[in-house]
Amino acid sequence: MSSEHKVESLGLDIDEVAEGRDYTKWVWFGVIALFVVLGAVLYTSEGISPSVSTVRVRHILISFNDADPTERAQALTKIREIRDRVLQGEDFGKLARDYSNDPGSASKGGDLGYVQHAILDPKIDGYIWTAPIGQLSEIIQTRFGFHIVVVDDRRLSEADAFEERKRQQAEAPKGLTTAPPTQNQQ
């Protein structure tokens, strides 16, 4: 029996068998659907702990020529005025867009995004890893100029979070342990 007769005896069209079924579009549909679902899960879940600690930072930079004391004094006066305006309630992002000399972040309201340890100047890095979230820094001088900085968020890795809890427990006053609340049974 020829292969043509076998195909006909099964009730299949010879042209359909010759072309074969193309499942490529279904495979791609499945891959895309998988990525969409995975993206949605990662976007909506805050429970995933980062493997590297990061801090979300905004800053305003007023740069100056280090060799020119007059320019340095003008820059210091300007950053002090901007800091005072922020403390009086003006919008940090608007002031960053209007005055910051950082070409990478000024247009984004001073937002540097999430940064890891040792990415920024050591003086700023030292501040952002210890500062309370939302607190405006004092004026910080780096080789780039004068900065004021705000930490918007901090995401600690599990290891760093554990170390932070140990540090907080060590700093807690001795003898001030709180007993678990008891229930009144009447």
C-alpha cells in the first residue's frame, strides 16, 4: 500500500499532511503569555527580597570651579537658599529641575533612581545608607560641587536586613524588654 493510499484511508487531505501543522505561532503565544504573567507577578509583589541592597535617592547639585573661591562662595549661598526653600515646603523636584547642575538627574526632579553601595561619591554614599527616609540632608560637598540629598526608599537584601536588625537590637537599651500582651480572661 502506497503512502498516498494510507493517508486517504485515514481520511486526511494529502495537501494538509504534506504541509504539516505549524505550531510556531502557538509556541510564541505561550512564551509571550508566560512573560506577561511573570512580569505582572514581579510588578505586583513586594515580597520578593532583593539580592543586593539599593537606595532610591534624589539630589540637587550646585557645581563650581574648585580653583575659584568666589564661585565656590556663590555656589554655597545658592545651595543654602535652595535647602531653605525645601525646608519651607517647596517641591524638591521642581527646585532640582530649575537649579540642579546634574545633567543626568535634573530633568527627572533630581531622581538618581535606585543605587547600590559605593556607586556614588563616598560622602553621599555614607549619608544615604544611614539617613532616615524622607529627611533632607545637610549640605554635602564632593568633588562635583555642593549637594542636598533626600532618601526616598531603601530596599535591603535579606543579609543586610538581618544585620540591621542585629544592630538595632544591640543599640536597644538593656532591661527594657517588653513582655507579650496577656489576655484578660473573665
